[in-house]
Amino acid sequence: MIEHTFLKRLLVVSPLLALTLAGCGTNDKTAAYKPDLISSNRDTTIAPGDDFFTYANGTWIKNHPIPASESSWSIGKGVQEEMYGRLRTISENAAKGKAAAGTNEQKIGDFYHTGMDTVAIEKQGLQPLKPELDRIDAMKTPADVQAVIAQLKPYGVTTPAGAFVEQDAKNSEKMALYLWQSGLGLPNRDYYFNTDSRTANIRKEYVQHVAKMFELMGQDAATAKQNSARVMKLETAMAKASRKLADLRDPYANYNKMSVAELNKLTPGIDWKNWLAQMHINQVDSVIVGQPEFYKEAGKLISNASLDEWKAYLKWHLVHAYADNLSKPFDQENFRFYGTVMQGQTEQRPRWKRVLDTEEDAMGEMLGQLFVKDYFSPGTKQRYEKLADNVVASFREHIKNLDWMSDSTKQKALAKLNKINKKVGYPDQWKDFSALKVDRSSYARNVMHANEWWYNYNLNKLGKPVDRTEWSMTPQTYNAYYNPSNNEIVLPAAIFAVPGLKDEDADDAIIYGYVGASTIGHELTHGFDDQGSQYDAEGNLRNWWTAKDQELFKKKVDQIVNQFNNYTVLDSMHVNGRATAGENIADLGGIVIGLDAFKKTEQYKKGEKIGGLTPVQRYFLGYALGWQSHQRDEKLAQQILTDVHAPANLRVNGPFADVPAFYEAFNVKPGQKMYLPDSARVKIW
């Protein structure tokens, strides 16, 4: 369906969470159901066959305008609002308490206290970053540039050295060092080259923003403008050597394993053994380089670009990384560009929410341990595990009944499905934050210490056995993910929450659409989308398909790519069908798999209407509930350029147009906007 500061990955617990799900098919709740939520969301002036997303969510959207402090509003934001209240209580109580030094409560309390202590933050100004700024000023040679980049990396500062440790895509039992393209201050390469007026204006504003930040660092206007141009020059060169969004989804093209000696040849002038050692990465004989052409260019820039350019670039990225942890002028200017210009927000969110966001990024599992103790019981966890089992069983039947796949490939697909590990709710083992230093001296330094902790935590995996119990999301995260190297789906507790809907008011149709399809079925299908299907049951990047089956599958992928390429948003922007293919395949798969799982419930078998809606109609409305959202144009434009997910309305209308049961449930006819003839409908899983 959202990275620690130094390495973000793929993606809260509501007080209603423990009351959210119905019986997952184990009993019939329909008699008690109150249809207020679903009925009040709909806009019945819209024909379901013309725009089901608006039919299902139109009235909710009208009644829930986007707050000035937000770039979007959604059901997930509603869950998050409830989460904020709970986490605020936890953090404020910890800040007021006198917990023993080194305990989770002490670290949570001190972190929150420094984030809210604006008097100290204003007094300190740029002082927390002075040691690092002094190091940058002291650079005299390209070797010094490398050394400073290595020193800044643990603090989460963006640089061209995008090193991290992760499972080897071709050997999931081993942890490997990766190098990935990095170094940009704008979201991706397209922002540096697209010529449309919207993106061109963002470029213009970015240069002005960087100059303003240099002025806040104490430079005069002319020097600040000159340094901003230097930053843009370096970043544009890096962007030119960076791959596009869709190209980053090819796991083979982005897997280039080489020895450190070969890496040295790729980047003449850089001694990688020494540079990696400066980054605290030792005893490495091979590296997986995602984009060799990027590192070839980065090596040239480190050797040949002027010291003045590198000083400007590194100062900018250091201050940018901590702008919202510094005094008000830095915080406000950072928001003006990244909040208002980039996403359309007209005012900042309350400080306590922003501090909680930073706290979540720094020590989310600490909060999670305190959170699930009160708001997500073991019994509730078991309930969701059973729902996941039901959806897996449905997927198993789908694979067996495919008419385009050979028995040989089916057996391997089933073997992979049967080995998928389902992680539900919260981890069985929590991360140990005992080495994390947090005190009341400085908010920015606390964030730096947290980034350093995460950096070391990641590096310490190198040469160690793979920990398949680890979670990359906290329980209070409204999201979920599939990890191909572990062949697992991870479903944090919060993803099951529906604001305002309790167990006794929820029927299985809604739950199977909202949870079974848009979350569980979706994540399962990621194991078999255009990217996940290239990994085997053990989590290795290895072809397990027959040549004929693979060719048939690619044709089906091309169908869904073409379908989404033809969707237009805003004025003339098109969805990137290739970049969003995996998510679109997963949406479609989740819908058909979840529906067949729902068909085994008592509610479906009885066929009774609730609120004038059949069980299948309610199922589709339940799915649409999961994408209940709207966003500002600025945010939408950014999503089209940077996100592998299609806009929310197309995550409903797009796949529904391919599902025959949707046509039957809502009597969709030729001539309606969502209608596709049989020959144009995509069927994969």
C-alpha cells in the first residue's frame, strides 16, 4: 500500500482497532449491522458504472475537506488522527515522568520534551550542526570531500553515497552491501528535466529556496545565490545519470554485483575500500551496485567538481536534513517550499504532531510496544491471522484454476504461495534500542543520534544471519508490505482500523473488501506481480517460469500497463502504467481473490440485503472504503512523477473495470464511462 531517515522502505493503532473486524466469516453479524457509515459515504447522484470511486466516497469527500495543514485527507488520516491522540498521551506522560535512565520511557519522554521545547530550539539556532558545518568548511581536497560524505552519512544526510545493507536479491540467506543512486534535493530526476510549466516552476522555486536557506545560514544574498547555483549544477549532473522511476523496478537491471576492485575501476580516483571503511563498512569483498552509470558520474564529480561546489552542496543537504528540527526561520522556509510549493499545504501541522512524526521515525517500535499492550490484544491478532488464511486459501484455488498457466509453473507458484509468511499485527520480537542515546540537551542532536542508531543497526546486519522475524513497519503504521526476499506479507495492526466502525456494526462483506482485498489479497498478489513474480519461494531472484508461461504473463502485464497509461489526471498528466504496474496488478488480484474468499461466508450464502445493498455490492463498497481519499493538485502531480501507486480513484475504477462480478453487481452497461468490452478486460490471477 510508505524509510527510516537514512533508508526508507516500501510503508496506527486506533482505539477502535480491537473492535474493527467482524468475525471473518465465522459468524453472521448482518442482523446487527447499522448501514450509516456506508450509506453516508455514497454520492448516489453518480452512477456506479460511470465513476464508482465517487459513487462510493463522494459524500464523504464533500464532508471532509482537506485541512489547510494537509496535502491530502483520507481514511488513513482518520486512523492516524486517533493514533496521534494515543501517542501524544504516551509521550506527554513519559516527558512528565521520572523514568530510570536508559529505559524506553526515559528516551520517549526526553525526545518529546526536546521537540516541544521551542525556547531551547530558538536559542540554539544552527548551533547543533556547527561541528559538521565546520568539517565541511575545512575541506581542501577531493579526499576530504569523500571523508566528509562518510562522516555525514550516519546522520541521514543525502549524499551521492547511497550505501545500505539488505538481503542479497539472488541469495536471500545472505546480507549484502548495496549502492543505490542518491544525492538529489528534489524528489527524483524528472524534476530536473521535465519542461511542463508546473515542474519548471518547482525548479525555479527550488533554486530560490536553497538560496534562502544559505541566507539563513548567514551568507549575504549574492553569495547565497551563487551557492544555490552550485548546488543545482551538481544535482542536475547527478540527476542526468539517475534512472527513471519505471526503470528502478527491474530487479535484474538494478542488480550489478561486482568486487570492490571492479568498483574502483568503475570510478577512477576513488579508493572504495578506504571510503567504505570511513563509512564504518569493513571486510566487504563485493558490492551490489544498482545503477553503475550513476556511480561512474558521481566518481567524476567527486574528483573534478570544485571544492566550492561540494561545500555548498554538503552544507545545503546537512541543513536541509535537519531544517524542521532547527529554529523557526529554517523550519518555516523548509515548509514553504516542501509543504506549500511542492504539496499545496497553506499552514503547518501542529508542532506536537510533527514531533510525534519524527519520534515515530526515530523510535517507532518503542512506542509500538507500549501501544499494542493496550490496543491490540493477542485474540484480535489471531482473528486477523484467520482472515489472512482464508484469503490465502482463495488465492490457492485461483492458481489451480488458471487457464493460461501450465501445470509445471502452477506447482511452483503454489509452492511459493504456501511458503509465504504472514506477519500480522505486531512483531514477536522487538528491536533493542538500549544503545540509542537520547537526552534533553538538543532536539536536532537527538534526531542525529537516532539516525546514527539506525545507520549502525543496518550496517551491523552485514555478515550476520538474516533475521526473518524483523519488521520494517511499526504496528501503528497505516500500511502494509510484501517483502520478496523473505517471501512474506507484513500487516501492521493499524491497517485493519476503520474510524467510526465497530465490530458489532461491521458485516463480513465490508471487511472482506476493506481488509481481505485491498490489504491481504493485495500484498499476497505482490508476490506474483511483474516484479515479485521474479523471486522464487525462497526469496531469491531466480526464474521459476516456463518460457511460454512467462511470455503469456508478460502480455497480461502489458495489458494492464496500457490500460493505466491511458488514464489522464489533472490537465494533461498521464499515469505511468509501467511504473505503477505492480500496484495495479496487486489491486486487481486482491479484488478477485478477496471476493472468492468472501463467497465462502454465511453472509454471501444467505444473500440478504443490508441498507438496500446485496452482499457483493457491499463487498465492492468495502474495497472502495480503503481508498477513501482526496488530495491537492500539487500533491497529485508529485505522486504521478514519483510514486509507483496510481491515484486513489484509479485504484478503484481501474481494476473494477476488469472484474465481471462488478458489472453484474451494479448492472454496468455499454456506454457507461467505466465499461470495457470483454476483450479489453485484464485477467491475471
